[in-house]
Amino acid sequence: MEGNLSLNKAKKTCPECDSTNIVLNPDTGELTCKACGLVIEDNQIDFGQEWREFDYSQMSNSRRVGSPLTFTRHDMGASTKIGMSSDMYKLSASDRKHFYRIKKWQSRISTAIERNLKFALAELRRVSSFLNIPHMAEEEAARIYYMAAEKGLVRGRSMESVVAGALYAACRRHGAPRTLDEISQAFPLDKKEIGKTYRFICRQLTIRILPTSPNDYVYRFASELELTPKATSKSIEILDKAKEKEIVSGKGPMGIAAAALYVSALLSDERKTQREVADVAGVTEVTIRNRYKELLEKLDLEEDIKKIKEK
């Protein structure tokens, strides 16, 4: 199938009947025209791997390349490390001391930027695990911190605040936003300081961040509230209607998302209290109450809610 698709993209034609319906048989290596049966080539090269692997040990022994480069390591994951080996104990005492000295010097990092990256990226991995950040957002946050360190933006600021600002920006760019309150819980920092550093980094690195949408928060909040897929889908419909009637503009996305989930839970007979929804969304009950009233009034849902409450 893959060989057929790639050949069609290249517009390879049969020299006998000018047909483009050409297939590759991976077992025989023959390139055949399905229209007239002509064998066009019979010595195709298979660029796939020539080994099979059934467990982790076979995979690690067969592969001839290392792990991919990643910004989450200060050395991009490309450096090697002198490890411990049983053959080392066959050496003499003087040679063993020499081996340990080389190993110690290899672990030392020469430049200040590399030292900063080593500690900062270790902190980034810790917080990403704590907040359950997607891998792509974590990689993007590490890349932003790399650029900030190269431009000297870390100088004069705490390492934690720059890591927090980069992580906040990366989460928003990848549609997996975390609130400033959530990020401040993972750091010994105030959310105002994180927000200030975030705006400074975006301004200096010319990072364009689009405003967050309430839809970005719906699935995470619904999962924490243990709502069914039916209620979650209903909340998405409510938000789409709210966008059409311009109810969302100028409102906090978390408050709108929480109110939509509260309404959808009522309509789906999965009632949640305003306190439960407020605790999950990180907003006040007053905010949910106000947004709830706006949604009912402008989306004409008051009659539906009354019918459900009368049951």
C-alpha cells in the first residue's frame, strides 16, 4: 500500500500501457503494472530494517542509533558518559584512579550557561511530571528556555520564574493550558511574578501567543469532575453557541468553561454543585453563577433547566 501511494505521488507510469496503477510487491521486490501485468522492475531495494525484535533486549541490541535529540537535556542528549564496567576492576590501582579522575572531570560542566541549563531543565522535567504536561509542550518549554538563556534573559531573574514562564507559554501554544495558580503551586513563586516573567519572555523572544479558548479547558475539567462523554459533548455545543452569540468575548475562559460544564451536567442529569465545579476550575462560585445566568438567558436554556429541576 505504501509503495503504491509513493509511486502514484511520483506519477510513475507503465511504459507499455501508460497506466499509473503500479504496485510494489515487497516479498519479490517487483514493480508491476496492475493494468497489463508488465514487470517494470525486479530489483527494488528494501529500505526497511533487516532484523526483527520481540522484546526490549532484542530492540536495544539491534538498533544502531541512539535516542533522538531533545531540548529537555542540557547537552541535547547527544553526549556520551563514562560508565561503570566490570572490566575496570581488572586494571591496576593507578590505572583505576586515572579512570575515576577522567569520569569525574567528564561530569563537570565548563560554562555557566551549561550549568544553568542542567539545573533548570531538571526542574522543568520535575514540574512537567507534577502537572502532567504533554511531552510536546515540555519540549517546547525547554526550547524557549534555551533561547532565553542564549539571549541572557535569565540573568537578574530567578531560574524558577523563567522556567515557569516558559512552561506557561508552551502549554498555551500547544492547546494544553495550565492556570497560573496551578503552575505557582509547583514552584515557590507568586503567580504575579510568573505572569510578569512570562510576558517579558514573550516580548523579548517575539513569541506570539493566541488567547486561550474555553474549549481548551473543557476536557480536563470534565475528567476531574468525572462527567460522561455525553455531558462533555453537550458543554462543547453550549460553548460553540456562546461563541456565535459573542458571549465568550471579554470573559475569562476558565469561568465560561466551568459554567458550560455546570449547565451540561444539569441537562444530562449528572448534577454537580457549584462548589465542586469552582474547586476544579479554580474560580469562585460567584463567577460560575454569573456566567451560568448569562448562558441560560442568552441561549434560551431556562425552560430546559426548569423541566429537569421539576423532575
